[in-house]
Amino acid sequence: MGRIFISAGHGGGDSGAIAGGTTEAQEMILLRDQILPELRSRGFEVLSVPDNLTSRQSISWINARDRTGDIALEIHADAFNNPGTRGACVFHIANNTERKSQAEMLLLALLRRVPQLPSRGAKPDTATGVGRLAFCRDTTIPSMLMEVGFLTNPDDRFLIQNRRRDIALGIADGLAAWSRAIGGGGGNPQTTTYPPINININNQTYAEKGVLINSNAYIPIDLVDRLGVNLTNAPNVRRVQYRGVVYVKAIELRDFNISIGWDNNSRTVSLRSILPVCVGQIDKIMTNGNASEVQLMMFVKANNENALAQFPDLPKLYREEAAIEGVNHDVAFCQMCVETGFLRFGSDISPSQNNFASLGTVGGGSEGASFPSARIGVRAHIQHLKAYASLEPLVQELVDPRFRFVTRGVAPLVDQLSGRWAADLKYGSRILATVRRLYEASGLL
């Protein structure tokens, strides 16, 4: 039976979320310290990641010590600007059906012990803000990240603090079951045999085989070169040398605009580099969008089933208003999803303000700008994007209250909005990750 690594997250001086007079780091350390003795009492060998390590250092610490059959879990209790949002979730590496079932097993074990905690489901790491989780991607052994709830939600915070023992027991139950399912006994990785898998590229069978490592598809590095992907400056892409061939983790090519799919029945990893969209254009603000009104509608509803109850015409409005000003409606719509939490909104701006991009007022009013209708709110958003991305004059009458304060044309690319539209330096990455999710859900990427 393998060992279990547990990380409380937010080490190296990072306190994580802060709410209710406590911090995420403090609460997760207390929770972890109850999980450890419980698992050890059941006969498991458990290693606790030191709390003074950063996220990257924690992953390196695990990778330096792991053995075949080990597993790793990081626990979080994040923040969300909508205090009504709550519940537990387990994130797993995308396109991995086995890891998804294991994530569901972890979540179910927790909810059995604490049924008062709502479930947000088992989700791929592509569903996160930046489109990938380093703990799930870069940790060598099977790894997942669990959000036990939102520290910013009073009900979740009460459970985290007052049902800590039950939460610890639920997580221990899930980890024990997961460890038994993984099996393994710490064998020598040099003698490990990995099962072969088939490779399909642009609907053609590739002559060489890939391998399955910890339920993740790996493909030969020669194929990566054929796809035109340069990994020279990508040290975080996982590489494995096996029987004289260097393999790379297929899902990491997603960040290079390669579409990745997996068919469990035929044990085939599918890669597409010939795509319906021009991948060189997806980060440009002043260009044509690709998603249809129906695709936008299905995407936002898949992430919030009640999203369009108050704004049923929003996909149509974004396509129409963006087309008039020459703005990429996919980028604008996905920015709206990021800003409003897929139309859940938050404590700062209410739906009645028709403000879909957290636009401020002149003078920086505390409540943000308000607009008389959804169409005018969308128009203001589009105009503000055009202010950043273009020197061209507006086609329609100005409704954006802060248009004149923007240095025109300073941010033609989405990532250049980071630190400008929002203080978050990963703001542009969050929008682009959402665009990729839209395209993947629509079969465009």
C-alpha cells in the first residue's frame, strides 16, 4: 500500500483567504492535523508537506520523495466575492476518467460525514480561474485538490470550524479508499512497466504508441515536434524517459492550443492541431469572435443553470454590440463570466445595475456604474474594451463613463488587461482560460 501526502496549501507566508477573524492557512493546518493521526491509526503512512513551503516548493518536496503507489491531496477553503456561494469540490487533472471517479469518491466520503455541506461536484482543473492547477498537473504521483468550502461563506466557515473532526474523518475515509484503489507498494520506478495506448492525430492513427502513467496519457516527444510545439522554454511540462524514449504529458499541450481528447474504450488519446478557430487570434481583443449565440448560451448555463433567468438575451447582446465596434465577442463574453462569476454577481455589484464588467464611475464610486438596461450595460463594456485595445473612434454614442480616462490602444491583447482592468496580474490568463473552456465546450478547440 502506498503512502499519502497531504498539503494544507498556502504555505510560504501566504495566508490564503481571510474571513471571520481567521485565515484559510490556519484553518487548513488545523484540519490537516486531525486527518494525519486518523489515517495513521488506520495503518497508513502519511507525509505532511511543511507549512513554510510555497506552492511550487510543496510540489517539488513531494516529487523528491514520491514512490509508485503514493497519492497526494491539497486542501483549501477559498474565498468568493458572493457570500451566498458555498460547498465542497474536488479538482482533478482534466481528461482523466479514472481521476474523475476517484475525485467523486473523495467528495462522497466527505459528504457522508458532513451532509450539511453542499456539493459543487468533481471538476477538471480546466474549470478553475486560470485553466490549470499546478498541484494536479505538476505533482508526479496521482494528486487532487479539495476545496472543503468557502471561508467567506458564514455557513461553510461554521462547519469548517465546528465540524472539523467530522470533516477530517470524511477526508480520511476518502483518502483511505483512494489509496487502496491505487494500490502499489513503492516499487523501483526503473522497473515499472507502463501500458501502451493508441494515438490519433487530426483523425489519423499515429504509428507510434504512447504510454499511460498514473492514468495520464503521455506521447513521444517526436510527435510534439511534429505538432509544431516548442517545449524548450516550458520546464513545467512533465517529461518521462521510458525504454529509451522521452514522453510528455499530453494534457499539457492544451496550453499550446492543441485539442486533447481521450477514448477510454479504445485507450486512445486524440490530438487536434487543425482547428475551426484561428488559435493565433484568440487573445486579440479587436477581431471576430467564433462562438454562436447558442454556444454562448449553453456555455454559461453549463456553469450556472440559472445564469440567463434574468438576462435571457445576453449572448445575443454581446454578439451584436461587439460586432458593431469590431470587438471579439468571445473575449467580451468570457470576461463577463469572469467578472460576474457566470452571472452569480457578488457583494459589490448587483444584477440590477446591468454592469457586467465591474465598470467604475467617474470619481470611483463605491457601488460601481449602473446602466438603464442590459444592452446599454453590454455596450459600455464593449466600449471600454475598445478603449484599451484600439485607437479607432467609437461607432455608437458613448455610454462608458470611464472611456476618456483610458490610454487608447494600450492593451490590444487580453493578457495586457492584467494589472490595468483589474489589479490581479493573472486577470488576462483567467479570461483566456475561460475562452479556451468555451471553445472546448463548443467543439472549436
